[in-house]
Amino acid sequence: PDLSGLSGVTYDAYEFKVEDTAEPGLTLPAASGVKVLVDVPSPDTDVTATGGVTIGVSGQILTVGGLKAVFAEDSGGHVANKATIPAGSLIRLRYAAVLNTGASFSAPGGGGLAPNANTVTLTRSYTGSVTAGWTDNSDDTESRSATANAYTFKLDLVKVDKDDQSKPLGGAGFEVWRDGKALKFKELADGVYLLDAAGNAEVRTHAVDGSLKSGTLSLLGVEARELLVRETQAPDGYFKVSDFTVEVVPVWNADATEVTDASSYRTSGTNLAYVSPDGLSVVVADPARSLANLPYTGGVGILLLLIVGGLFLMFAVRPYYLSHRAEATANI
């Protein structure tokens, strides 16, 4: 900030701090994970250790106080800008908040948009009148807040019998790949998994137990981007489907800063994986093991080979049969 208009404020009385309040679905970092950076004399110059800067984390609130020590000094009894950090220089507070198991997960198809918000408030001293758009705190400070939403998504799949889609299939195993790497998940409940780098790559559909969850698979914490889904284990008596892709397609606002609708799923790769009529899930239909279902499992070549082999056998046997019949007639 330009401190030239605060000649009546002493350095000790001047205040400049930032407070970030995160919703329960976001875990704030430890104080040691917060960096204070400026863009002079070079971009991202680390000034975290500047004397007077304080960083504290308590529950869902992170506070960085004493930021005046970075850019201000005591000049003849009043606060003034340091010559080394001119007014207009950029200050960055850099840290990472992590989505946790309490996060809200947005779901396509009308399943609901659920942002995880963190609200940052800057409080600073002022003289004269409150700046337009700022809030007067009645202690010679004014504040202004901004909210950022972190979105994470939920992918719901339902495993069914191709020929009887009212029949759910439990215990089907899948891997989910992104950018050539298998994602890992932590199991929260039967058929429910949360993205977790320390988890396992394979996930399984909910066991068939007569409940509405039979055959379902919910993957929490996935990004709104294309995922490759690979069936690793089909239920007994069924073929695995070919690899397919699923993408959550959100709708962004005009400047692409906020998601306005989780919108829909998009699938490709096989007609056995498709979006349900209500748009709430991706249906994956396994073909039962039968000759008729071979074309659905990449076995069309085998089917053609069997047909050609059968025709060849028929034509090969026919001369033998006619010859044998002629011989029998001659003997009579």
C-alpha cells in the first residue's frame, strides 16, 4: 500500500494483517507451510522470516499478522514505505489447503453443486474516511473480504447385467487412470472411496445385499477432467467391458472463476458404459458369458472364426458324406 497519506499514524499503531477462514472440508496447513513473498528485488523473494511477521493457525483460521514489517518503517514518528519495497509492489501469501473427508463433493446430473469455501479478510489502518467498498471496524481500521471456492467432484457408477439392467452386479473391480497413472483411493465404506495417494488402485462395486446401493461405486475427490476407467475383475459369470472414459463436465461462469453447475457426465470408448437417463450416474453393463455376447467383449473376431470354421467343416464333410452314400448305394 501507499502510506504517504498516513502521516498521522505511528508505526506502532499501523496495522496490516490477513485472516483466512476455511470451511471444515478444507484442512489449513501448519504455520511452517505458509510463505510470505514479494516481487522485489526479484519475483517470489521469500520474506517470511522478516522480524515482526507472525503466522498462526488455529482450527479453521489462519492469520498472518505484522505484515507491515515487510514494507513499512518508522520515519520520524510516523509510518512510511520502505525505499526497498516501493508502493505498488506485490505481496503474496502462499500456502496449500487440503480437501479432507469432510469436504463437500459436487455431483453431476442435478446431484448438487457443493463448493468448499475459504474467505480471506484483509484488515488495515486508515485515516480520514473509510475506503469505498471497505468495512469500517470502528478502531481506525477497515477490512475487505474475498471468497474462493475449491471444487471437488463425485463420480457415481452403477454396475448391471447387460441383458437385465434391473439386476445389479456387486464385487466388480475397477482401476481409474489419469494422465497415464492409476489413481489411488481409500475405502470409506462398501463401494465408497476417497482419492488418497496412500490408498489402493483397485476399487469395487457395493455387494449385492438387496439395498439401493447394490452394484454402486462412488469415487469422491476426483477432478473435472477425463478419467480412464478399466474393469479389472468382472463378477462371476460375466465378461469385463472394454476400457472407457468418463468426464465430469462443469459449467463455469463468464470469467471462469466459479462453477455454476456440476452439469453432466460425458462417456466414450464403449456403448456398454453410458450416462443414466436421469444423469446421476454412469451405467456399466457387463455381458453374461455366452456366445451371443462375445461381440460386446472384443470377441467378434472369435465369433467370426467360429462361424468360418463351422462353414469350412460343413463343406469339408459334405464330399465325404456324398462319397460314403454313393458307396453304400453301389454295394446294395
